[in-house]
Amino acid sequence: MENKSFLAVFLCPILFCLVIGLFLPLNSSANIPLKDEKVPDSIVALTHGYAVVVDKENQRLYVFQKSERFHKVFEAPCSTGKNPGPKKEEGDGRTPNGIFFVTRVINNPGDPEIFGSMAFPLDYPTVPDKRANRNGGNIWIHGTTKKLLPRQSNGCVVLQDNDLKRLANFIFLNKTPVIISESIRWVPQTYVSAAKRDLEAILMSWNRAFIEKDWDKIDSLYLRGAEIKGERRRDLNEKINQAKSLGPHFLLQPRDISILHDDGNAVIMFDQIYAVSSAKNYFYGFYNKLFLEKINGKWYIIDDAGEKTAPPVERAESKALSPEQEVRKLIQQWLGSWQSGNMAVYRRCYDEKDFQSRGMNLDDWIAHKTSVRRKSNDIKISIADLKISAGKNKAVASFTQSYRSSVMRSKGKKTLELKKIGNEWKITREIM
């Protein structure tokens, strides 16, 4: 009897998994990491968010995310330019290779058979493209309602419209990299390339020069003629002058680092911390993108695109916080993640089980907010007159919120109801 009981306990979970496996959809949404699952070598590092990778040789589009490991969260067939090779000039029927970002969303861009229900224009030609005298434009990721055939576009990346709608959940304007390659080189997740070491060294040199306020060192990292000039230089110089040492426990190191690499070009994205408010215990920083090119075996920065991030991120404290301070800390995390587009952190601010707002549960709410972010650019949010009433396990926070984006502006009173679950505060209601 003991042996039979042991076998039953041992085998039942296995049989259950096998049966469930028969009903799991074999589609692009599976997020089940495999020990031997490989990733494109173009994704050097990815702290948060998503990376889109297009394989022109195999006519496939993938989306990857990283938590503890890389996960393939989306996969679909696609169609690229009818002619092989990288794009060189307008009208050549080729899809460009490189690292791009979606600049906007176009709803109902034209005939659904040709363009589907929406389109995501890419920022081609990029600085490396212009340096190489590659021209043309209007390179989109868009849908189609007709049968998808390989290599049928004039240069765009085309998906079946239903696949495009699912892809839209992973696209954030000017944040989500889109890497288009002739073919993907798949490598183990533990693989460390020479490019990773070199590009991380560039980032650390940039950060060290920033902290040391060494403009000569910063300029030396840029290709001659591409150094930061004008208003951008004045803006960075202001941040450099504010940079202050935080002591041994709080170093001014880059955070949320992502590094993408493709055929001699690279992009490094990160948050650069430059100051701290000792009164409010906030970190101040800005989001930055460095565009690099490898020339004669050496990497040079050829352009950058920095922007301010606000509000600042609150610093972790060693001493115990009061309930009011804990709630304030959550609200700053909530506000910062929404403005920056880090939807994974944004979701964690809410109560998974009991959250309700405008008749939506948390899944519906995050889908709604993701759609809003997808259609908006340059989101800026500030709050004023924050009032917090907090007990041991429940709290209410009210404030005036000012919201501005590329598509709308609003200002109004907002109330958050919160409860403490374990050691963490979570938002249960959002009322405006």
C-alpha cells in the first residue's frame, strides 16, 4: 500500500501536466521558459520592458522579455521586403536592417487588406543609416487582412491583423526596440559576447565621466563631430553640476540598463541617477539612449537622446517607515512607473485580487492603460496637495493630478484606496 500511495503521489502530477499540455495553445503567447531556450545575440541586456526581433530569413517576428531569465512572450509569421538584403534607397523593395523605435501609432491607416487596422511607423532612417547614405522612409510595422505571403512588402514588416493587435500590447513609443536582421544568431542565455563587455565598458566610462564632471572624457567617447552641443550640452551640464556623491551605500550608477546590438551598431538605454534629495529621500535621474557605431574595431557614441524622468524614484531607507511614509513611497513608484511606461512595476502597485475602477478588474485596467500609453507620447504627470490618511492596514490618499501627453491634457482630483497585504501596500480602488 505504501508503494502504491507513493506512485500515485509521484505520477498524478506528471499525468496532470501531460493532460493539461494537450490543451495548451501552441501559439505566440506562451511564456514558459525552457532550460535550453536560446535568445537572439542582438539582445545583449534587457532589464525591463520588451524587445522586438524580426528575422528576415525565416520571416518570423518575436518579442522577448526578461525577468530572472529571458522569455519569448510572442511569436508570429511576418512578411518583409520582396527583395533580399538591407535597404539602401527609396523604392528598392528592401526592409532595412538595424535597431529602430516606434515613433507613433496610426489607426486605420488605409485599405485593411493592405495596411490592416493599425500601423507603427519606425524611425528609419536612423543616424547610422544617414551616415551610410541610406535613404527612403515610411517603414512601418502594419497588418493585413489578406493571406500573408513571405517577402511580399515594399519594405515594411507585415503581420496578419490579429497578430498585429496582439503585438500592440508589447509596443511602447520610443521605448521598445525593434531589431531587424537578415537572420538571427541564437545563443544560450548564459552566453557573454565580446560586444557585451565592450558596450558595458562604454556605459561605465560614460557614467564615471558624468560623476567626475569630466567633459573631456565624455567628449572622447563620441565620434569626432558628434559630441553633445548646444542646448543638449547645456542641459547635460546642468545635470552634471547637480551630481552629488551619495556615500558608499548609494552610488550614482546607471539603472534599468538595456543593450541592443546589430552588425556594428548598438543602442544602450538606461536611467542615469544624478542627485538625491536628503529631505525627501528621492533619487533624481533622467532616461538616456546612446547610439553607437563600431569603427575600426572601436565603439563610438554617434548620437544620444536623453530626457528627464519625473517624479524621482524614492530611495530605500534602512529605518522603519510609518504607514503614511510607506503609502507615499508606493504612490511615487506608481506615478513613476506609469510615466516611464514600466507596466510590470505599474501593475505591481495594485491589488491583483480585489482591485476595481470604472467597472474594470486589474486585467482590464492594465489593458486599458497599456492602450492609452500606446497611443500617447511624451507623458508628463505631476501631483499636488497630497493628503494621506493611513491606519495599520488601510489607507486613503487624495491629490490633484495634472496630466499631459501628445494627445490630451487634464487636471483633476484623484483618490486612491489602499490596503496592506503582508508587508506591501496595494491600490484597491482608483477614483477620479
